[in-house]
Amino acid sequence: MSYKDYITTVYVIVDEVLKLIGHRHKTNKPKFSDSELITLLVYAATFRKRELKSTI
């Protein structure tokens, strides 16, 4: 599985889970969706462990 496939898969799963629990954005026009932010953190924690602190 390539990193692009991994990121896409994680994003879809995170987005579906957030929809299932009824999560809503706190602002009308966020720069990043919550799904995108969570996906970025999962990717960083998985593949860039030494750079996790700078990612956050």
C-alpha cells in the first residue's frame, strides 16, 4: 500500500466515524476539516514519529 492509499483510507475511515457520531464543525468555514487534521496526525504518528511534535 502506498502512502497515498494509506492517507486516503485513513481519511475515509475518520470522516465516516465523525459522521456516525454526529460531529459538526465549530466554525462555518474552517481552513481544514477535522477529518483532514486527524488524518494528518495519524499519518505523522505512523510514519514520521520523530517529527510528530513539530507536526502538532
